[in-house]
Amino acid sequence: MTTGTATRVALRYRFYQAQVRHTRRIGASLIRVTLTGEELAAFAGGGRDQSVSLFLPHPGQPEPVVPLDAGDDWYARWRATDPAVRAVMRSYTISGQRPEASEVDVDFVHHGDSGPATRWAGRARPGDRIVLLGPAERDNRSVCFRPPPGTDHVLLAADETALPAAAGILAWLPAGATVRAWIEVPAAADVRDLPTVANAEVRWLVRGTTPPGSGLLVEAIRAARLPAGVPYAWIAGESSTVRAVRRHLVTDRGLDRRRVTFAGYWRRGASEEQLRAEADA
């Protein structure tokens, strides 16, 4: 990569300093945190499954510790900082954005105090400070949902961690698009209307006491009759489930692997720090 190219890539993202405006529950399992701040007027999200990095303070810190002045060297500086001091970094999907009001929404799956992000979201109060690393232009590589030309219909598969992304995709798709979606959630109270002008058929899979990542999503898709034509599939959620759905679609159904976008949002038994350490190794 040339210096010019590297500069252009770097300029596609920037830090946004923000604070909590308010929070509310979405169904049984999600907490929506609405963030505000003058800098968010310039937030250039591309919709769909737009992801950002959130930097959260540790308990007792007034704000997250992030090397905002480090330029392109921010990640090395952040990693070199004591983990007990540096901000907790987590990847999340933007659930809504209102630049005219300098606001964005982020939905967190609530697991009590089982992790730093869910703990922060559950205790967040108006004025609490946070930092986002997000897009400075709408066409950015953190939007992964990109149906190729010639797509006849879209297949979506998600668990509750990918529900905000699936909702964003459905809201973005145009009238006339044909969509089949399978969404696994913990409780019946998580089932909700997902606004879309597309011709969408959404099947909700309520897992109840069944452990997440148990194969419920895979089996539902395996038993489904898919529309005729050329598909594009987007799969996100627990890593092993995502791999199993992709393997079924490519191996058993004959989908072109280039027409399958997949993302492991979490992995059973592994924290995001462990996953990031593996990626950096």
C-alpha cells in the first residue's frame, strides 16, 4: 500500500467523542443506548450492517482512556497502555443515526454483569462519556452487506447479537427485493416488527432454555425450501453457527461462496480480547 493509499484509508475513519443521551429496553434482551455529541453530526454511517468500535471506560473512570492524539499510531499506543487503564474496545453495529440531531443508537445484548460492554450498557446514565471509531464517509469497508449484481433474492441468518444488523439491512433494502430471514432470539418478547419495503419473509426462532449456538438456526435453514434464482446470503452471529450455516449453503445447497458474506460476532467460550489477540498474532 502506498503512502497516498494509506492516507486515504485512514481518512475514511475518525474518532467521535460522545455521551449517553438516554437508554431503553428493546424486547427482553436488548438495551438501546442513544449517544449524542456535536461530533456525531459528521458521523457518516452507511446503514445496513455498519459497524464501529466503541471505547468504554472501566468502572470508576470518568471517561474512556483513548490515545485520540496518536493519529495512525493509535492502535499501537492503545495496546501499549495497561489493560486495566486503557479503554475497553468492543465492536458493535449502529442501530440508527440522526446526524441532524447529532445522535446514533447502539443496541447491546444484555447479559447482566457478565462482560464489560453489557455491564456498561446496563448501568449507563445520561452524560456518561464514550468514544466511537467510525466512518468519515458513507461508502466504507465496515459495511459488509453488499449484494453482487444479478442477485435474485437475499438470505439473512442472525442471532440476537446480529439482530441490529439484520434490522438495518431490511430497512435499507429497496421495494421489490425478495428476502428470506431467520433470526434466533432468546425469548418471545424479543420478536418485533422489522420495518422494510422489501418483500420479506422473516422467521423468528425462539430458543428459550436452549443454549445459544446450539444448532437451532442451522437446522431451520437446512429444513427450509429456498426461492429459485441466484441468491446472496449474509450470515452473522456465533462463530461456529455462522460457519455451519455457510458450509450448508455452499456445500449442500451449491451457493457460490463469493455470494456468501459471513461474520462471527462472538464465539462460545472466548472474549473479544481473546479473539483480537488471535487476530493480531
